[in-house]
Amino acid sequence: SAKGFLRAASREGRAATGLPKGERQKFFDKSESFHNPLSKQASSHTMGVRGLTTLARRRGGQHVEVVPATSTLLIDGSGLQMFLLRGQRFEYGGDMAQLDARTEACLTRLLKRGHRCVVYLDGDGRRMKARTNAARLEKRREEWAALERYATGGGGGGGVARPAGDMPWPYLAAKVFDVALRRMDAPKKHKLTVVRCAEEADQRIAIDAARRGGYVLADDSDFLCFKDVQYVALEHIDRLAAGKSVAVWSRKSLAAALGLAEPLVVEAAIVAGNDFTSHLTATDWEVEGLTDAIKRSPERLVDWLAEMDGAWRAPPVADNACVEFTRALYELEDLSRWPLDPHVDRHAQDGSPPRELAAHLNIRAPPEALDHLVDQLRRHLQAPGADISPQLRALRGRLAAVLDGVQVSAL
């Protein structure tokens, strides 16, 4: 149920700051289970800088506090939707009633505590993401193909096992989530605002958080790299709603924990790879001592960067626009000097096959079901000395033309 889904942990988590490394990891391992007992079944649709969340948890840098009830929460709508869908059976299209209930229950708890909630929704506009989106589209097509094999194989009954990887995102999820937000926002009784962005919402969220204060609530390690942002992971949302202590991150505190100058956190994200630079290899930079093995290991990369001067910057590469864009993004600078990617409707990017029937489906009622219905009518309508067989035959023909098996059974 939504209530059980959002139930806070029964014991207050110990403050992670200052704990031994092993104890700090236990704090986060426990916190991950607060939101949903089925979280291990969640899809691995992740966003942000490769390996940065895991590294941050290992090295620390967060401070633990009770977020004041008067605080504004700036919520990444895309991340919240993903979070609320965790544990659902995507091969069956997901449970949209449950998503609707969870959305309302989750936001209601935050609002009742006194928070002002601002939910940001992505628009269609994208900059510098054509390469990443093409790769994601190919992955989605593979997911749909795996689902089709599973479905046509009898849902496992025909010897086809459920795919071990991700399943296609439920097609109706975005619409149901949007309708739930509209319903809650419509009365204007709550301190809830829905912001529909023209482009991706991430930088807009970060700019508003930096200028107006408040806490970013998301599931995206990019927010560890944005300047002047206080970031709370969505996995702590039930603790937040219950007024309990949560881990709060900032780029400055993370840099200190990693032993880096703050600007080097951005350079680490560029080299490790995010949505804009993940295609670059160590050889693209031609920096002495930097290898692909170091680039792939966040721990080794941070240790390598710690030996650099605090003003070090990754040198220009052939495709340097993505590098400069990343720096401008995280420093909350104007991005308009980079053109928008060619427009592609978001719903055309889900990788699903065309939604037309590949062949005519025979959904007519079985003959024996129609015969049974006509016999029932005969017993109820038969008049002494009258033969109504011609009328019943005509009626049967009309019923056969318009009814399927479920409707016949209902009649």
C-alpha cells in the first residue's frame, strides 16, 4: 500500500559524519531499504556521473541534519517518477493505480510537514545529448525486443525466461504521473508548484536552489557537481517527510572529503564520464599518467587528480564542445551558446514498436458461448405454441458480429 511504501524507518539513523568507513556504509545500506522493500527489483535507469554516487558514499562528505519544515524542496520530477515506480513489474505494464496513489501520498506527507514543494518536469529540448540519446534509444529497442520475446513465448510458460536486464518503461507512467500532479496542483490549496521546463530540468533546478535556497530532492549524481546546491537523495524521502535526519550533500563538502579543490570535482566528472562526455577515452586527452583503467575507476581517478594543482583542467580534445558545455552546466552559466539538438518528440524516443496491430486479431465470441446465451434467452422468452427460433437465429447473428467472449459471459 502507499502507506506501507512510505513508512519511515522505526529507528533513527545514526549521523554518518565521523563514523568509521564501514559504519558509514551501513548507514547508507540501511537507508536504501527505507523507501521500498522491493527496491532491489528496480530498473537500473540511472543518471549522472559514472560511479560518483558510490564514491561519495565511500569517502563521505555529507552532513546529517533534520531539514527544517519551512524549507523549500526542489524536486526532480523525472527522478521522483522513477523512484515511485521501483519494484513494479514492468513486463506487465506496471501498476498505474499504485503509481497514482504513491505520487499523491508521497507529496501529501511532505506538504503536511510544512514544506513548500516545487516539482520540475523535463521539456522536449535537449542540448549536446544527441549521442547519448541515440545510445539510449538503441537500449530501449533492445528492451522492447526482449519483452516481445518474453510475451510471445508465453510469459515464461513457453520456455522463455523473464529477461534479466531492464524492461521497457511503462508507457502510461509519464501520463499518470502528470495527471496526479495536475490534480494535486489544481485546487491551489497546497504549497505545491509544478514547473514545466522547456528543456531538461536539471540546471533550472540547480539555479533556483542556488539563488533562492532550499534543498534539491533527486536521484542524479549531477547534483553533486552543481555549484552552491544542497542535495538530498530521493531514497531519504520518507525520513524527510517524518522530520528525521537525512544526509545532505554539496559540491564543496564532497570536494573536501575527496581531498580535491572544488573545481576538480567538475574535472573528475568530465573525465569519468557523464551524459555529455562518456564517449571520450583517456587517449582523447593525451595526459601523461591518465589511462582508461584510471578513468574507469572513480577511486583511482580521484587519487590521480589529488596530485594535480587545484587549477588543473582537462586539456582540449577534438570534441571539446561537450567538455566546455559540462563546465558551463555545472557552474550554472548560460547554455544558449550551444544550439538545441534536432527536435524529436520524447514519446517517439521510447524505442517501442509501432502501436498498430501487425495482423487482424479474432476477438469474436466463441460459438459455444453464443449458443449458451441463445439457449438462455429461449428458456426465458418461449411462449406456449410459438416458435421463436427464426428470431433467435437472427439475434445470434447480430450478437456474433459485435460481441467478444467477455461480453457474452457478462450478458
